Amino acid sequence: MEHMGSPRRYPPELRERAVRMVYEWREARGRSDGGLREVGRQLGVHAESIRNWLRQAEIDGGKREGLTSEERRRIKELERENFELRRANEILKSGGCRTNLPRWLPVRRGVARSEPDAAKRERSRSR
């Protein structure tokens, strides 16, 4: 079985050029399909990569159903933000945030005092 290499990041200009070349290849031959291998050989890109770029270009252009590149980017961004917020909530629930508070800032009944004198007064009252 052949090992699949790691995915490469091709510049957007190359992607756009490949898509344009496929459309030109098809128009020159009066076809509505094909041209992926031929263009891929010219550019040194695998035909399947060009097929994916072509599909995404059609979605972005409104010619095909699916998530646009902008929608995919936004979903990814929201998922990352959601992950970070969940992690922060878990830290807060576990009480891990109290270790970063200054010693003079007691936390009582969910209320933090903001000045050292208030902490001294609170201690003297509770005795």
C-alpha cells in the first residue's frame, strides 16, 4: 500500500490558476468534465487536489450546494472559541482560579474584597 504524504498548502494564486485552466481546457474541447489530470501534470499538482479546488470554487461561486470557504472559516473559528471557553469554564469550576489571587484578597461567599483593609475588618468581625 502506498503511503499518503502530508497535505501541502498551495498558494491561493495556484489554486485559482488551476481552476481557470480546467475551465479553459473544457471550453476548448467543448466538454463539461475532464481536464484535471492534464492541468495537474502541467502544474505539478495531483488531480484530486484540483478536483477539490474546483468543487470549492463552484460552491463559493453559487453553482453548487455546500459550505462556502468563508462559512468553513467562521465555523472553525467558532469551534476554537467554544473549545477555549469550555476549558476556561472547567478551570473555573474546579477552583483553579483561586491560586492566582493575592493572599490579602480573601474569597468569601463568592465575594472578593478589593483592598487589604477590608480583609482585616472582615477577619476582626468574624472573631
